[in-house]
Amino acid sequence: MWLLPAVLLVGIATLDLNTAAEFRVASWIVLVPGLAAAVCGVWTTAAFGVVSLATFVLVDSAFHERYRAGLADFILVALGGVLATLVAVLRVRQERRMLHMQDITKTTVRAVLRPLPDRWAGLEQAGVYLAADVEAQIGGDFYDIQPSPYGTRVLVGDVQGKGLGAVETAAALLGSFREVGYHEKDLGTVAERLEIRMLRHRAHAAATGRSGGDRFATAVLAAFSRDAPGMVDVVNFGHGAPLAVGPHGVRELPCGDGLPLGLCDLAGGLPPQHRVPLAQEETLLIVTDGVTEARDRAGEFYDLVGDVAEAVAADPGRVEPRPLVRLVRDGVLRHSGGRLADDTTVFAVRRLPETEECPGTGPLPGALGRGLSDREGYA
């Protein structure tokens, strides 16, 4: 980055030496440390301040005393170097603060959306999260996979609202899911506990005077049971319909026939649980409304089903989770011109062949020694 102010310094000195004595531009050298303050470090800026002052003296002394810039311009260049160095100090300090905040944001994202292995607990998965606020890189979308003694559970959702309140709500729901999804045998019980956790979180927010006392979350809760290899159980809390994407096309699974988490009491109970077929070669695709509500400049919505169906027809290999997620991500960004109006999550998961050994499906090390049964020793 030092090259730009260096070129400017040489250019000003050369121009001043090659113009008539009546046209002096030596005082323009004050621009050099100012430019360095914007692009260089503190010590480099200070060095440019010193070099600029020395260059000014050398260039100015090359002219007859009658045409020299004089003491006033010398003070101007010297003061410009000092001020530029102070500006560089403030800029570098602010940049370090911003980098620290970015590290905190990344840590928060990892705490909420923990990294998942590509192949885990009998499933192959891929997911991508794009925050509408590119500066914050964090929002209220969430997803996770939880192995259990009764199969593998999947949760994908979208918290209403934005900001840290939405992140806090997502963290509360994921924390409950990771515990209840492991211990409870019945998927309906897992759904009930998530609804209760949402109500408790809302009550706490209201009691402490924070916003979010009326917050809710749409979500899809899915379970891949070992006793039903060709089926998947789905509870949909007001979320968009998941898609089953296979080599032969795309079909919608049950849509949000219930209310979102936190509002189920208005409908008199939880959403129904559906058991639907999902073939071995099919991938379960779940997206948040950042995908389905993405618009182009003309206001047209992104055609998720049509785009996926066309791509799969052209290349059946795209039904695999990773290429499928990449396809939808690129399609949304292309359709919206990179302008995301809402947080966007794309999550795809499918069963691994039963013959393929995968982490997360066996007992935890030492679990039997603590008195846990084989069916209780899962990550």
C-alpha cells in the first residue's frame, strides 16, 4: 500500500522541478502523508511525513531564493505529516476494534450454528447461511442435526425479527432441541418442548422489559428413524414446505399447516406430525423465506421449485446436498442481484447408505462404564 503515496511524492517533486519558477507546487507534498494515513500503517505514515518534509526542503532549495516557497509552506508540510500520523493511529485502532468485533461475531455464529460434519449420524448434509446484514453476518435463521438413540432429528427455522434478540431466541431454541431431541423418543414431545421453550423465552423477555415478548419462529422439525428407512417424520411450525429433490424431479412435503413456535395456543395445539416417503436417493431441502421471498429488480419472486427442477433434470448429480445447496445459493444471489432483503438459509440433508459407517451413530466412549445403555450413548 506504500506504493501509491510514493508515486504521488515522486510525481509532485518531478512536476515542481520541471515547471517554471513562477509555478511552484512543492507545497502539494502535504498530500502525501495524508494519503499514507488512509492506506498505510502508523510507522509507514510517519516515515512518509519525514520523507515528504525532506523532499520539500530539497526541491525548494533547488530554486533561486526569490522563488522558494518559504517557511510557511515548510510548516504546512511538517504539520501535515504530524496530523497524518495521528490520523493513522486512530484509523488503525478503529480497524483493530472492528476486527475484534468480527471475531466476536464469528464466535457467536459458531455458538448458535455449530459446525456440522458433512457426514454424521447416518446423514449427509450441507448448509449455507447468508445474513441480510453483511456487516453483522448474523441473524435469526438456525439449523442443526441431533443424533439420538431413536434416530436423527433435524431442525431448521427462522425467528421473527432481526438483531441480537432474534439471535438470542434462536440460541434458546437450539439449546432445547439439542437436549430434548436426544432424550425424547416421541417427535411430538420434542415439538411440544420447543413450543414451551419459546413461550418461556418470550415471558422472560417481557418480564425483563426487553423487546421480543411477542416474538415467534417458524420451523421444520424432521426425524429420520431407523425403523422406517424410506420415510421421514415432519412437524411443520408455519414454515414453507420442505422439498424432496430426487433424480426424477421435485415434490413438496407437507407445508406449514400449523402456527409458528410461540403461537400454537392460538390454534388449540401443536401442528400434526406427518410421516411421508423419502427415497434413499432423494434429498430433503429446507429453506427460509430469504429464498422464497427473494425478488429481482422487477419485483418477481425467485422460482425455487422451477430452478431446482430444471437443474436436476439437466444434471441428476445435483440432488446431492452440497451441489444442491450451492445451486440454490447461487440462484438466489443471481436473482436478487446480491441484495438480500432477509436472512437466507439453505439446508439439505439425505440418508447415507446403511452400509456406510458414519460418526455420531455409535455409543459415546465410556458411556457403558457410567451405566448408560447402548441406546443412550449417542453424541
